[in-house]
Amino acid sequence: MRPAIRNLGLAGFGVMRRLRLPNRAYAVLLYHRVVERRENGDSLVPGGSVDLYSFREQMNYVRRCCKVIEIGELCERISNAAPPDDFYVSISFDDGYKTTYDTAVPILQGSGIPSAFFLTTGLVDQTVVPMWDSWPFMISTINTPIELKLRGPLSERYDLRQEAEKRRLMSRLTVVVAQDPDMREDLHGVLAQMAEVECLPRFFINWEEARTLSEMQGITIGAHSVSHGAFGYNGEAMKKEMAASRDILHVRLGREIHFYAYPFGTKRRLKGSLYQEAEKAGFRAAFTALEGYNRPGQNPFLLRRIPILGEEPLDPFITRLRMADFLGHVKNAKCG
């Protein structure tokens, strides 16, 4: 769904929201990248980042209108089956983006808002760069018509002087690679050859920044696997990486790591025993990408979050927060 259409729909829900607002809940917001201003590459992945102005507005709202608590306290309340007596919100960030460290952390610290950062240990110090970051960045630097000569539906001409054509190519890349993961390396090589850039920027925090982050008041560090499934879902690899990512963070940061966030944590991915492995790995709780509120006494290894997307004004954000169970029911059923 296009951002403008999605926001219009959420704004419409805003009228309904004013009629009956839930005033008690356990909600966890899920962010990835917070950027100072949206760059060309950011616009190629819908919902890939939140701009700094929107993030500041959102934090001002939750600080005024909700009770923001540390993620450990929220997990304890849920595990103890304590009914919410307020609208409790915890803030979380996945992956460990440097732009988030540079932009969001000062706002959180200045406002006294606690938050949790789930770090993918293999991305710290940018030992590897996921395709969802490198490909939009490279495409954004190409400003000429190109003709891809690869097998399948990507073999076509794209006029990358136009923003719409950049988005069309990025959208097709995402679909094709999901269907044929073996094409990743070939595609990456072709884009790197065409891109007008000598080296990629540092997308993720380094270990010094991770240590600084872990020492900040109100910041909780959690694990988010080692390789993010090598940027594609692999259930067996995910199981093996749970304890490994926790141990790496423990050694590097000198902190006990109690919480985990599943990469690609949709309903389809969490079938079977994956969530049970998080408990075996020694975590106290684990967070999914399933949308909605959390119930007192529910399984602490299947906690839900509310993904916050880019290009979202304040009113749709409030609607997303206040109608998370309804919106989550629709989205989770669609994701399967």
C-alpha cells in the first residue's frame, strides 16, 4: 500500500479512534532507522525509515499521553499477569543503525525516555551490509537509463533519471530475490558496477558506540541474531544464532543480555519451535514482528510490537498506536 493511501486510511480511522480510545494496554513500538532527513535511497523502500521531525513528534506524544517504561518492567508486568492500569509503552529499535544512534538517542536521553536496542552482532562495525541498505543506496546514485541483462523479469530497461523508475526497480529486486535467492550475488555485482560510489557508508554502529549506548541511563541492549539470517530467513540458522548473539554481546559489552528480537518475526516464520529456542538460549523474553498489544500472562517469548513506518504524520501514528489490536489482526492474518 502506498504511504499516502495508507496515511489517508489511518487518518480516517482517527475519527473512529476519537470515539473510543483504549486507555489501558501494554504496547511496544518497533523502529529501525531514524534519519535526520529522508535521502533518495530511503524513499525507495516504503516505510524503511522515520524522519527526525516525525520521531520527535511521536516521542513528545507518548511522553505526554502514555506511561513509557523500560522494556524489562513491561516484560515483568506481563509475566506476572498484572492487568495494565495505564497505557504503557516501551520503545524498541532493531538492527543497530548508526543514523538512529546519531539522531534518536539524543532525543530519548534528553526527554528521559527509556528504550531497548536489539543489535545484530554481525552488523556491528559493518562487517557486512544487507541488501535492503546497499541496494537502495546504490540505485539512488545511478542517474542514467540502464538495461539489465539478467535471467527472469528483471531483464528490462530502467530510466533511473526518474524517481518512479528507481522505485520500480527496487520493488522488482525485492520480489525476484525473495523468489530466487541465488540471484543476490549477481544483482549486487551488477549494481555495484553501475553505482557512482567508491564505497558504501557505515550503516551500523561500531563496538565503541555500542558500549557507549549500553552505559546510558534507561537503555537496554538486546540480541537480534548474528547475521540476520544472512539477510534471508533460515529457521535453523536463527536457532543457532540466538545464544551466539547473546554471548557476543555479553563479552563485548560486559552486560547480561536478557531479551531477544526475532529477525523476520512474522506469524509464518514463528511456526514450530523457534520461539521455544529463545527460552532454551537463556533469554527472559523475546519480541516478534506480530502487530498488536500484549496481554497479561501471555507467552513471554511471543511478545508483539507495533511497527512505526516512514512518511507517517502524527495523527496516523496515534491511530496506529491506539488501534494496534484491530490493525494487527488484519495484518497478522494477511502475513500468515
